[in-house]
Amino acid sequence: MLKMALEEGKEPVTASVRTSKILPQKIILLLGLFLVLGIGIPSISMYMIQYFGIENVITYSKSSFQGCFEEPDNLEKWIRPPFSLMHNMSDKALLWRASFVPKVKKYPFNRVPKIAFMFLTRGPLPLAPIWEKFLKGHKGFYSIYIHSLPSYRPNFPRSSVFYQRQIPSQITEWGRMSLCDAERRLLANALLDISNERFVLVSESCVPLFNFTIVYNYLVNSRYSYMGAFDDKGPFGRGRYNPRMEPEVSITDWRKGSQWFEINRKLAVAVVEDTKFYPKFEEFCRPACYVDEHYFPTLLTIRAPNLLANRTITWVDWSRGGPHPATFGKADITEEFLTRIRQGHSCDYNDQPSSVCFLFARKFAPSTLDPLLKFAPKILEF
Ligand SMILES: *[C@@H]1O[C@H](CO)[C@@H](O)[C@H](O)[C@H]1NC(C)=O
Ligand SMILES: *[C@@H]1O[C@H](CO)[C@@H](O)[C@H](O)[C@H]1NC(C)=O
Ligand SMILES: *[C@@H]1O[C@H](CO)[C@@H](O)[C@H](O)[C@H]1NC(C)=O
């Protein structure tokens, strides 16, 4: 068998000699076939990949693989609010980042202006249910930011508007510069969402006096920002001015106003970008210096006086006298009381006389929650 095979093996040699004229034709045919297959199969498979959409899967997985390392370069990343509020930027880095302003004024997308509610608190929000009721059904038109003591661990349920709305915070003391730092921190974090247009500072004892529609339209359509700012010639006004703040701050620029302000985006940027006046206020703030009543009103009076309404939007009762305003309890909350603080005033709104002067009120004790919830539908209209 082996011999036969060898012989058979030899056979083609002789055979090839014999068929030497036919073989090249066969080889050319074979080569041609390989050529056709060599070019044909890849192009068929390309066609099949495209036809069955396999190609798409490949390119998709390729771009999502790149996505792990760098953001896709589209507009979305500039207009989407930060994924998590718990970043680890230092205040210095945060204020710098928050001061970014586009040069082109017209937004290239449909921007729905939002109201940023910035809660400056020590810890719990006992009146949270009234805010939940106020905000219900208005998702997309507001944002929430909470600055509480760093040690405070909130336990809002996932369904709450306050869930995971805490910003990185630091110890804050009333009558010290750290209070202004907290307010700037709130503004800077809120500025990171390009859709936030109006910025309202509120405390845990604040409540809304009108429904969201009224509040939203009032603020979004306002020509002015509601920063209380007046020139108090007395000891609690000009008396707190230090002539060594010259030349940055002169006595005629010195203003006093309520800590609880409402400002637009332009003014919020003016606050976070300030590196000129802040050091002066910091240097001459000797506790307790009530710096929160002077820094923001003075800074904005110098920077943009024509944008200020020079009045606050948050009602408070000083009529009982003493160093602190009145705190209201359960027994104070009546229909008459709520109606009076909603409408019983006169002021200018967009240079026209108005009786709606306050959209929020303080100070409300936790015990007022039940009567407030009870009167909300009838009196507050939400
Ligand atoms: C930044 O924050 C993350 C949590 O969000 C933390 O794991 C990480 O250690 C922080 N990095 C720095 C440099 O602080
Ligand atoms: C909000 O309040 C206004 C009047 O204050 C009222 O006309 C309007 O119906 C209220 N909106 C809702 C949604 O309740
Ligand atoms: C607020 O006060 C400033 C001066 O401090 C003034 O220029 C501005 O016109 C006032 N705003 C209104 C609405 O009157």
C-alpha cells in the first residue's frame, strides 16, 4: 500500500509532465477563484453586517467604551444639571466654576427658567410638608439646594423633593463671615444648573404665601431682584461702617437689608465672582458684625443698583420689638392672619403699585404645620 502510495505520489509528477499544458490553466482558474473569494467574502460580510445592523452594534460599543473616559462632545453636557450635588470642589474651585457666563446671550436650546430655592438651615426642615405641597406638580420649574450643618444626616424619602438635595457644607455661625460663605456656596451650587434663573434664600422657618404659579410668574417676570437695601443713617446702619473699608467701600455705598433675598442669575454671578469687596468685609467683620445684613446689599448696590427693588420678598414681623423678629406658633395661624400678611401691603412691582409685596413669610414654629396645611387650599390657594 505504502509503495503504491509512493508510486501514486510519484505518479502526478509524471502526470504533470504529461498534463503540463493543462495545469497552468487550472492554476489560473484556482487563483482566480481565490481572488474572487478573497475580495468577495469580506465585502459580502460587510454587506451582511450592515444589513443585519451588526455594524451599528460594533460602532456603538466602541463609542460607549470611549464614553467611560470622556464625555461625548455635545451641547447636552453643558445644559444638563450636575448628576450629583455632592462634589468635592473646594469653595475656591466652586466659586470659580460657578462664575462661568456664556458670551452669547440667546440660548441655543429651549431654556425653561427655574427658581432655585436655597434652604439655609441648621438641620431638619419641620415645615417640609408645606413646601412639598407648594411644589407638587411643578417639576422642571424649580430646583432645591440645602445647606445644613455638615454633621447633619437628613432622612428624606426618595419621593421627597428634598431627597439628596444637600450641598457640601461647612460650619456656619450667625454674625460671622461664615454665614456669607454659606450663602455664596448655595448660590454657586445653584449656578451650576444653567436653567436656574431666580435664586431665593429661605430658612427652615419660612413658608410660601401664594401658590407656585403666582410665585413663579411674579419672580420670572420681574424687572428687579428683591434684595432689601437701604441707607440706614443710624447706629445699626452707618454705625456699623468702618472708614478703613475705603476706597473699595465708601459710606454712601453702605447698605443694610434683610438676609433673606431673592436675586436673578446676573446678580448671583456678581456675588460668586466678587474678590474685591469680600476681603474688605472679611477683614472688618469683628463678631458679631451682622455682615450678612450688609455684604450682599452693599455689594449689589455698587455692582448693579438699577436691578434692585431695594425691598425684601420675605415678610417678617418686627412689631413686637426686641433684637429678634416674632416667631409664630399654632395659635397665631388663623384665616385673618394669613389673609393679612398676603395682601395687606402696598409696594411697587415692575414700577406699578401692587398689594402683593411678599411671597414668603417667617418665622413659623414647627407647631404651625398642621394649621398651615389645613388653610393652604382655601387661603394660600395650593
Ligand atoms: C471625592 O468624592 C468622592 C465621593 O463622591 C470620594 O470617594 C473621593 O474620595 C473624593 N475625593 C477627594 C480627592 O476628596
Ligand atoms: C393660584 O392662585 C391664584 C390666585 O391667587 C388662583 O387664581 C389660581 O387658580 C391658583 N392656581 C392653582 C393651580 O390653584
Ligand atoms: C434701588 O436703590 C438704588 C440706589 O441704591 C437705585 O439706583 C435704584 O433705582 C433703586 N431701585 C428702585 C426700583 O427704585
